[in-house]
Amino acid sequence: MSYMTDDELNALIEDVEENHMLKAPAHLADEIIANVAEQEGNDDAKAPITVTGSGDKTSHKSAKRQLLLYSIEVWTAAAAAILIMTVSQVSYSTGKTDSLVPKFATSASTNIRTNADKVESSLDNIRSKRNELRTNVGTFVDGLLNGEYFTKQ
């Protein structure tokens, strides 16, 4: 696995800063406004609606809310990526990762396996009790049919 040189990394950083690699799609605002208009029962939902024009304030508020939610999703994804990058530390001398994430994943998978074994054990116990109940009910029904539980007076 090869890593970027300092020059390549600096070039990448400059490119990202100049060209803004993460941009919302150009048609996103129009699609959000059209979807909101459809949900609110507007018949002109297929007509292009501009955000800057004067129109219904409730649909603009709803469109702004949708855009805010999209922005929050993007920021959350970026924060999660940064968190993962800081938690996962790569030793450049050996090329191996010394990450906390696999340790958490290992303990979580161990807990899941333990809980799955407990659930399987409980299911086996339920199955055996169900079979025992079937046997007892079958014996009782046979006794009823044969008249063993009725007394003559």
C-alpha cells in the first residue's frame, strides 16, 4: 500500500480548497421545493419553482427546513469521517493500523454471540416445554375420549 508524498498531499489539499469537492447537487433546491409542493397538495408541483422568487412562505420555510436537514446530514457524515480518522491511527513505519474501532467491534461481536447463545438456549427450552405440553395435552385428550376422567354416579 503506497501513501501520498507531501507534495501530492499538498496538491490534493489545495485542489479541495479551490474546487470544493463536496457540493449539493444544483437541482436539489428545485427538487425539494417540488416535493414539498406535492406533499402540500400544490397542483403546480411539476413547474420549476425558484427559491428567490416571491411565493408561498410556508413552502419556502419547508424547503429551507429540507435544505437544513440535508446540510446537517452532510456535516454529520463529515464529523463521523473525521472521528473515524482520528480514532484509527496508522503506524506509517509498519503500515499497520492501530485502531480502537476493531477493539470495540470485537467486544460488541462477542456480546452479540453470547446473547445469541442465550436466546438459542431459551428457544430450545421453549421448544422442549412445548413438546412436553403437547404430550400432556394429547394424553389428557385421549383420557377424555376414553372416558377415564368421568365418574359414574
